[in-house]
Amino acid sequence: MHIAVAGNIGSGKTTLTTKLAKHYGWEAHYEDADTNPYLNDFYEDMQRWSFNLQIFFVNSRFHQIQEIRQGSKTVIQDRTIYEDAYIFAPNLHAMGLMTTRDYENYVSLFRLMSQFIQAPDLLIYLRGSVPTLVKQIQKRGRDYEESIRLDYLKRLNDRYESWISTYEEGKLLIVDVDDNNFEDNDEDLGKVIQMIDAEINGLF
């Protein structure tokens, strides 16, 4: 079974992925943020490195999906390939940070890849307001995230909401992180687990 956690920067994807993997005994697949050779350069000069960054992400997640589907374990994945294609890449293009030529090249590649992938059996979307996201980002204190602007987060949030409102690839569970602090509150985490149990039981 393939479970995936989606959400904006700072929504708590990695934290929830870790906690659910521990609770259920699932195998966790994380975003390659620490080993991504473009991330620091991207935040220094988005226009120069946006295409390289997005190609790295979509390639790495395509490989992840191949591994997940070929394996026999239940896997929980931190961020999906859809977020790269429907949120981050088009947002960079709309902001003038990726050329139309590069963006069209990217979209063509994703369309080809999408013919070879299956959607997650369950998608967990972490919905959060910009103030909540900012608080979480500041709390974890990653150097390269210090320069993220509020308007950038808001643009991403708008795209996430638009994507989720039309998502029909599989089962969807929405967790509002403004009202649920699963990182520090076991009772809140328990509520998320209960919701997941209800969805998973319907998968078998």
C-alpha cells in the first residue's frame, strides 16, 4: 500500500510521515532535501536554478514511486510527484522565475512520466494558513528557508487548494494543521490516526 503526505512548506509533512511510520510500522520515504544539490543555489537565485531544481525533484520522486510499487511493504511518502508538477513548477513559471521554454519542457517530461505511475492509495493533505506555516518554518530553523517570502507561501497555498479541490486520483484525507498540533500533542496525533484507520479499512 502507498500512503503519501502532501502540503505546503512548513505544514509538517516530514514530522507526520515519521510519526505514522513509527505507529503503523510503515516504511518512510522522505523528500531528498538534504542531499539536493540545487536547493541552496535555488534560494539564492531562483531564476537561474528553478528548472534544475524541479527536474531533480520530479526525477527523484519518479524513482521513489517505482520503488514503492515494485516493493511489497506499505510505504508512506513525504510529498508527492503531483506537487512538483501542479504547484511548484507552474508557480515558478507564473512568477517569471522559470522561462516558458523550460516550463513547457518540464510539463512534457511530467506527462510522459505520469503514464508510468500510479496515484497513492491514500493522500493525506496538510492544510495550514500562512501564519502557521511561517511559525513552523522558523521553529525548525533551516538556513536556506530564511529567505522564503510570505507572498511565495501564499501563492503556493492558493495552488494547493486549487489542486486538492479537483483531486480525484484516489482516496483523500484533509488534516487542518491550524487546529491539529500532531507534532507536540499526542491527542491530536490520535485524531489523525483514527481518521487514517477509517480510510484504510475502506481500502481492503
